[in-house]
Amino acid sequence: MRMPHPLTTAAALVLALVTPVIAADAISGDVKKVDEANAKITLHHGPAKSLGMDEAMTMVYRVKDAALLKGLKPGDKVKFEAQEDASGYTVTKIEKGK
Ligand SMILES: [Cu+2]
């Protein structure tokens, strides 16, 4: 078995880290409030068909991992993905928009 070239592996790892993992149907929004202690974020966002939200709104989302909130602050433009679960909506991915 051929071993992968170490440099190629390193380059692939760097690419994996910098390449956006947000899907095309991600929701655009902006941050209203960040609550890292409780792993929650308040987001204003436009219509989000994937979540069954037909109108723009401001709402509180849980986040899968409080680490997702690192570096986010009110006023930031973001793109995010969320899923509905028994207790509400949970952000699974979020990144700052341009
Ligand atoms: Cu919403």
C-alpha cells in the first residue's frame, strides 16, 4: 500500500479547515445576541424554507456546541444551518458572512 505524501495530507487538512462547510441552502442572518454560557444565539434571518419559516424573524436558537459561537458578536452577518428538534431549533453550522 502506498503511503500518502505527508505534504499532500497536510495540504488536504488545511483545505478542509478553510473550505466553507456551509451548504447552498444555508440561511443568511445577522447576530442579535450571543449567549455562550447557555449555548444559545439570537438571530434575525430572512425566510427559511428549509425550516418552514416563511417570513423574516428574530428568534433564539440553541447551538449544537457552544464553541460554534466563538468570535461571533451582535451585528455580525452570518450564514447558518439549523435543524428542528423536540425542544426547538438547533444551529448545527454557522459562519461569518462576507
Ligand atoms: Cu426563525
